[in-house]
Amino acid sequence: MTRLLILAGFLAIVLSLGSALFHLTRGKGDSKKVARALTIRVALSILLFVLLLVAWQLGWIQPHGS
């Protein structure tokens, strides 16, 4: 369940970034839409980071490595 939530968060971040790129490269270049999409991306990134920290503290995920 946690992995699906993390993957959904990453997907939402990438989609928001793609939306900002679309609005930026479009002929009009509406800066309000670009700023809104990037703001959503930053908010989603912070939310995902907090989710990862909480999941780690609760023992739902375990770090691995050396």
C-alpha cells in the first residue's frame, strides 16, 4: 500500500512538471498557469518527502544499503 502511494506521488509530481512544460512551451506561455503547476509540484514534493519520513518512523519502510 505504501509503495503504491509513493508511486502515485511520483507520478503526480511528473505530471505537474509536464503540465508546466506544456504551458511554458505553448505559443502564449501563460506564466500564471506555469507558476501554478510548479507550485503544485513543489507542494507535492514536500508532501511526498514528509510521507517518506513518517513511513520510515512508523516502520512501514526500511532503508537499505551499506
